[in-house]
Amino acid sequence: MNGPIDLARAFDADGAPDADLLGQCVHCGFCLTTCPTYDLGRVEMDSPRGRLALMAEGLEPGSRLTPEMVEHFDSCLGCMACVTACPSGVQYDKLIQDTRAQVERHHRRPLRERILRRSTFALFTHPGRLRATVPLIWLARVLRLDRIAERLPSGSRLRGALALAPSPPLSAAVTRLPERFTGRGEARGRVGLLQGCVQRVLFAGVNRATAEVLAAEGFDVHAPRLPRCCGALQLHSGDELPAKSLAKETITAFEDCEFVVANAAGCGSALKDYAHLLRDEPGWADRAAEFSSRVRDVSELLAEQGTRSQRHPVPLAVAYHDACHLAHAQGIREAPRRLLGEIPGLELAEPADWSTCCGSAGIYNLMRPETADELGRRKVSNLLDTGARVVAAANPGCALQIEAQSRQAGDPIRVVHPIELIHLSLTGRGAP
């Protein structure tokens, strides 16, 4: 059903946005200059400050969750640039996460949108199903079916989906990562590597590079086949029940590891949010908090523990892209730069407007392609202005978005994960 819901208020009491957290906002407006959607439309309710006001309204007795409110919540990318900018420390990440779960419980979306969301989760969070599409994706690239996208209306969801189609090798349909990698040299502990869903299929080389770099640094690596997914896409979209189920599977899979390593920014952010996600779950709240305390991005772990293996030259100019869920949600900016700075011959370029989202944002570029395309064009323009034609980005969604937008701009950019460059420097193979 569309429109207002017959509740005592817009939000129910189950995990509603916390009124005390909302009260931390002092309405200073620092978030406005960092919010991509506010910058595009200059609409107050499409800013973090405006959305916080709507959340507070949803807690009021007699309030209604209207389609207009949902539209403003949906327009948020969840990039968390406002979290970085906020001088009052407002935890917008927790507030928008809780709000989106409320929206999915109490707002019935149009049939077409429901089908798109469900089919997206049914494919991308199931690696087995995603593997089955690899030959089709490969064939579409060979036949240049991406030209169809150019004939479709700008901003259409089908055009956006076709344009984002990656170019995985055929081997991605059958290649599996070994579940064990033995550390070399003096032992430095046992770490668990989250394989993820999209990452393990479309970016399998990133997982292998991660495991081999960690092993070269002395860590025993445990990379279990299960869980199939950490629930990040669902969590960041408000689909709370499957996110909780996958979170519990992930916690169970890695309880015997000293650290849990993520190499996808969105996944790492979700793993660190399990404590909040499961805070009211009997028997899971403490386990989730303890688990989240052990989660590290791979760059974070290597910078924290220090590196000792020899680096060989990689003579290459690389532009560094800050994935939002790494730089803003996890607050990690210096670690990957420091690690890349250890590579002889590698020149790191910094694009303008680093803090603004590329428009990927989980499933955002599939659901709202027009806004995503505009942000993607801006990001690619800034990256190209550095003069580099290789970009380091620590998130699969960002890689797909930047490569797609650069192809459409007629100046293709190659996107690699920072860990792939570190891996190249260990092997001594030179530039990718």
C-alpha cells in the first residue's frame, strides 16, 4: 500500500532512530557543503540536516510516513561525508541505517521498484548465481552489446545497468580461492579474510592478492567459502532481516580469528556496524560488539601491524580515489596512502573534491541512475584531470562506477585495488 501508514507515529519502537542522537545536531549547516544530493538540487530536505529533521518528525505522535519523506530518505547516498564534516559528532550513519529499516517495514514501494530491489539482492548477494552470469557478461562484451545502452534514454535504469556491466575473465565462472594461506617467516597471527559476494566473483584477483600479501607479511589466512555475503548491500538499503541473518553467519565463521579482514569498503563498514545492527538481539549483542572490535580493512591492518616484506618498483602514476565507506564511514584515509607510498617508483596523484561520492553507493546507481551518473561524471573528470589513467579504489562498486563513467566519457580509466598494487610490488612484475 502507498501513502501514509496507520501507526501511532511514522516509526515503530523497534530500532527507531535514537532521539538522543538526533538531538546532537545543532543545525550549524557544515554538512550542507559536503552533501552531494544537496549540492545537486539545493533542497534542504535532501541534506543531512533536513533528513534529520524528518527523522525527528517521524518520532512525533501522530506523524505519518509519507511518500515525500521516503523520497528524501531514498535520495541519500549514505556516503557519510557529513559524518566527517560534522563538528558535533552526529552519528548520521546509525540514524540513516535505522530510518531505512523503518521505511522498508512501513512503506510499500511500487511493484516495479520492489522487483528491481529483490532481483538485485537475489543476484549480487549470491556468488553462485553471479558466477553463472559471467559467460553471459563476457559474451555481451565480445559482441559489444554495451552499445545498446548508448541508444537508451539518459538516466534510465536499464541503460545504467548495461553501462555498469563489468568485464570479468571467463575463469571467474569457475575459479575458487583456496581457504588457507600459510604465513611466511615469523608467525604474526591468524586472520580471517571475508571473501564477500561481488568481490569474490567479479574481482577475484583482489581477494587472491589480499591473501597472498597477508601471507607474505607472516599472517596465516583463513578465507572460508561461507558466509556467501556479509549483508552490506541489504544493511545499507534497509533490508534488515536478511542483513541480520548474514551478520550472524559471518560472526560465527570468524570467531577463532585474531582479526577479520575486509578488502571492500562497504563490507568493512557493515562488519564494523554489526554491534549496532544486533544491539537488541538476545545472545548476539555482545558477540557482535566483540566481533566488530576485531574487524580491520586490509590497509588498516597492514599499517597498524607494520610491513616487512621487500617492495619492488612499480613505475606508474596512480590517482587515489577515496571510497566513501572507507574514508568517511570507517575514517581510513592515511593508511592506504602510506602503504602505496612504500612502493618505489609509484607516483600517487590526489584528485580534486576527494570527499564527494562517485555515485555508486551500494545499489544507488541501479535505483537512481540519473543522480549517480551526474556524480560519476564529476568524479571521473576530477580523476582524469590528475593525468593518471590508473585509479586505486578500495571498493568494487566504485571500480564499476568509475570504469563505466570513464568509458562513457570516451577516456577509459583502469581501476585497481590498492592491495593489487602492493601485490605487484612484492612480486616484482612492474606495472599492471
